[in-house]
Amino acid sequence: DTAVSQTPKYLVTQMGNDKSIKCEQNLGHDTMYWYKQDSKKFLKIMFSYNNKELIINETVPNRFSPKSPDKAHLNLHINSLELGDSAVYFCASSGQVNEKLFFGSGTQLSVL
Amino acid sequence: AQKITQTQPGMFVQEKEAVTLDCTYDTSDPSYGLFWYKQPSSGEMIFLIYQGSYDQQNATEGRYSLNFQKARKSANLVISASQLGDSAMYFCAMREADNTDKLIFGTGTRLQVFP
């Protein structure tokens, strides 16, 4: 009964490939996010969705396309993977403003 | 401009001692929330403590307390009676009451607790 679950936990792939990361939350939250954590541990928001609508797109390359089929799911599809995409990607969700974010366990993406 | 600043890339503390991790923030919004998260080596993000900008008292959660100094725009995390399991990265974050609901993180402080 994990609150925010994302799969896969590890993803190793070649440059140029397309891959997806899935995220689901069972908390009934309206807002979901994707964060990227780089090799220096810096966490930066990429996208946020509120009730299936895109709210934030923080100048992320077009190769990254989030999709929210319903408010409990927010998937991340990445086209034409590049070496610089290697990072840990975290999905998160939250309820009301000023409530904490609940994070998934992260997906370690390694692009070779 | 950096909205959340953590000036200590690394800190050491002896077991059972208290340690303060610094965090300053920058916002012109009167309504905001401040959060601390812990990230152990296993990688998950663990919520520790929250302080609202209108809260009159400093937040406390067990061994964690937040030294909130609004005029100085600082929200330092105090961990009392450190334990070996406290060794981790600690992130300060801020959420403004705009329509984006995003959490902005600082660069983190790596805490090492030694016996």
C-alpha cells in the first residue's frame, strides 16, 4: 500500500532510445510532480499536473513528455535519450497548498 | 536568484550531540511554507518537518525542531541527540502560495554522524 509508487526503480539504456517511467499515487491527491535529481544531488522540478492539467513546465526539453491519464497517474516519457539525461527522477504528489510532498522512491536512469 | 540557500555542503556531528543545519530563503510572498526532507543513502525522500509563514511557534517533531526567524528569513533545522542513522543528505525547501504549488529545494547538506 505504497502511497506514491514509481517504476522502474532502475533503468539502463542506450543513447537515442525512448523510455517511460510510470507513477501512481493512492492518496487521492490532485497534484503530481516530476523532479530530477542530478549527480550533485540538486533537485529540480520538471513538471506538475493538477487534476490531469499541466501546471508547470520548467523549460524541460521537448523530448520529455509527461502524460496524466487520470489524477492518480503521471507518467514520464523520454524520447531520444542523451547522456545528460542520466539522473534520478522522482515522482511526487500533494494535496492542499502547504501540505508536504509525498515522494516516490525514485528511478535511477543511466544512459550509456 | 537563489530562493533557498543551504550554505553548508557538509557537516559532522558526534553521536548524541545536537546539530544545526542552516537554511535561508528569499520570497516576497507573505504566505509560504518551509519544509525539511532527509535523503539517506538508500535514496528515498523522507519528510521531517514543516513551518508555515504564519505559524507563531517554531515547529517540532520529535528530535527535529525548526528555528524559524522570519525577519532574517531563516529556517534552520535542529537535530537533537544525533544518532548514527541521521547520517544523510538534508534538504530545505520552500513552497510559495502561488498557483503552481511547486516545492523549491536548496542544494542540500550532507550530515555525517560519528560515534
